Amino acid sequence: MNRFLSPPWITLGALVAFGACTRPGESTKSRSPAEINSEIHRLYESYRKDFPSVNGITPEALAALRAAREVVLVDVREPEERAVSIIPGAITREEFEATKSQLGDRPVVAYCTIGYRSGEFVELLVKEGIPARNLEGSILAWVNAGQPVVDPSGAATKRVHTYGRQWALLPEGYKAVY
């Protein structure tokens, strides 16, 4: 079975196995921004070895590429996750697949909640010869770096679908949806 097409509970199980849970009763609200960023980085690094051919990109480097309009940004999350918020300018995996031959030589950056599902997707793209990178820490790292997200209408929002409570690693003022 293709790893990207594996059932969601396998991906969820992999994240849990790699320690993606907060301790029982622990809330990210009691954590400092540095602790939250450290946890996001730790989680991302813990499974990065599963995608040896995948290179990452930091939120700061992605922000610079976006400003120069030199990137195709692909959100590989499920529709219900994207219905809460997306990184401005992102397209869905389905939109990417339908138009990838028309997107030119711009690099592709994929993201999900924390980088596992997007790592799987980028791995497939790299095997196809498409220059692609995985957003390190994905949408969680993005908002923790002070970067914006928007709702489906394009309005700024402080809501992020975190896939589950244990991944609600958001900065103060944000609301986790799962």
C-alpha cells in the first residue's frame, strides 16, 4: 500500500508513537513560546528520518519565498481541517495534482498540521522529480513564527485545526479546533 494513501489512523498512530502527545492534564497554555516551539521541533525531527529524501524549509524561509511569489504552497490536510484555516495562497493537494504541469519551475512547499502527512506527500513529489520541500513543523510552526492564517473567505483568523487536542501547540490568542 502506498504510504500516502494509508488510513488516517495509521498516520495518527505513528504520531502518537513518536510522542506527539502532551502529558495527561498538561496544557500548552502553561507553556512558554520557547517550550511550544521546542516541542514542535522535537516532534518534527522525531519522524523526519522516515523521509530521507525530503528537505525541509523553515517558516521564515517560506515567508520570504511567498513574499517574492516564488513558491507553490500545497495544503495536504483534510477538507475539514482546511475549512478552519489555511496559510494564505495555499492550494489543496487536489488542485496541485490537477494543475502541476502548468505551475512552472517554482519550488513546491507542502504542509499539514506538524509535517508528517506533508512529508509523505513531498517524498512522492521528489520521486517524481518535482523540487519540493516540507514546511518544518507545518502550520503549527507557521503560526508560532507569527505568520498569518486565513479562513475560507480569506479573512484573518486565530483558529487552527490541530488534528487533535494533543497537537494544540498554538501561541497565546489562538484557538485549537479538532
